[in-house]
Amino acid sequence: MRLRGFAPATPCWVELASADPARAAEFYAGLFGWEPAGDRFKLGGRAAAGLTRARADRPAGWLTYLTEHNLEASITRVREAGGRLVTEPAEGHGGRSALIADPAGALLGLWESAGFTGAQVGGEPGTMTFPELLTDDAEAAARFYGQAFGWLLRDEYGSDGTRGEWITTAHDAMAGLAPSHGGSWWRAAFQVADCAATMQTCRDLGGGVIAGPTDMGFGSYAELLDPWGVPFAVAAPAALPVELSMSFTPTAGMELTFGG
């Protein structure tokens, strides 16, 4: 599905920083069917994720970006809420970005578009899906993200009831929360057609599996590692059955009824 923009303070882009971008491009192309294109991965010719070289101010790993219409105002809110600015705003390809950290140290990118709004494809295998904040202090996280970005935390789910869902003020779900068992960080996630098959492909390409597949009720989920130890997750939505019934009356003619 083609994407054309994102609501303010919602995930819009995800970028990998790697010590070996060329080899990382080969791994993720094999895993997700991406087409390496310089500093971006494409899917069907549309931007799906970013790629850069790891450096001192941009540690190796996946980084989720939030869209912001005013970068400086967003940075001010982050600081007022107890977070910090990690890297100063910088010009990028199609916009401006900055790296921030929440009070527990979890990193996020902020993106102010100047033509490039973020991922151009979503809702299908090989595209970014809900990232997750891993933390052991959900209350502190709710205070920070509520003040800085207007997010609300709701709907505990999972077998242990320790997982949650971040929603916007319009009550649209856009990210998740899970226990970290030490530390705090954001984990990128990508939609796949089949978690078990993706796990095997990851192994075949030199990566590893942390956990999964786990049935989450609305689909399956797995936690993986690329060959350089970078964690990420994959999720396969559950197929929703659709029931089709047909009836005919002399006055109304044929009627089709869909149910799920």
C-alpha cells in the first residue's frame, strides 16, 4: 500500500546504521525482498527504510523517526519533559533530522519533512510496522511521551499483561510497549507474511533468533538478530476469515452479505 504522509508525532521512517552497510544491504535484501538504493532500501520502487554507516553520534542499530512539523518546538518539548538532545538538527535528503533520548536513554529520531515525508509503502510484507518501546518503567515512559508528544498508553495485552499500546490523541494506535528486563530502547519491527519462514531465512542468511514465533492473538511475532547483533522484530498479522452469504428475494433481487 502506498503511503503519502504521516500525522505529527507518529513513526514515519526507520533507518539502519551499520558498521558494514554493503553487507547489511545484502542481508536485509535477502530477508525482506528489499532493493538496496544507496542510503535507502526500496520495495517495489518505493522507499521502505534507510541505511547509513554507524559513527560516534549514530550508534549501530535500527532507529525509528517521528514526523514533526517544527523540529525546534519538538526538541523544546522533549527537554521540558525530561529528555535530551543527542545530535543537533541537521539537513538530510528531503528534510531535517535530530536525535533525541527519553529520560531512560531510549533513542528516537525526529524528522521535519522538506519534500520527503518518510516511508512510501506500508501495510504489506517488507514494510515497517509498529515499533516497540522496551522499558521496565511504563509509568515514567507514559509521563514523558505524553508530555513530549501527546501520546496515551492503553490496552494491556499479552499472556502476562505487561504489554501495551501507544495511541495518538485521535486514538490511533501507532506503537507498542513491552518489558525490557533491564534498560530502555526502541525496537524496530517489520511486517512479514510468515514469522516461522522469516526466522528460518534469517538463520540461513547468518542472523539469529532471540525468541518466537509467539502468538499474540492478532498475529504472530518474533525477535531476531542480524549477523552483526542488531535486534529487530517481525510480525505476521493474523488472517481474518470473511464469511460470504447470498440471498435472493423477488423484490430486492440478489444480496451479498459479508461477515468476519
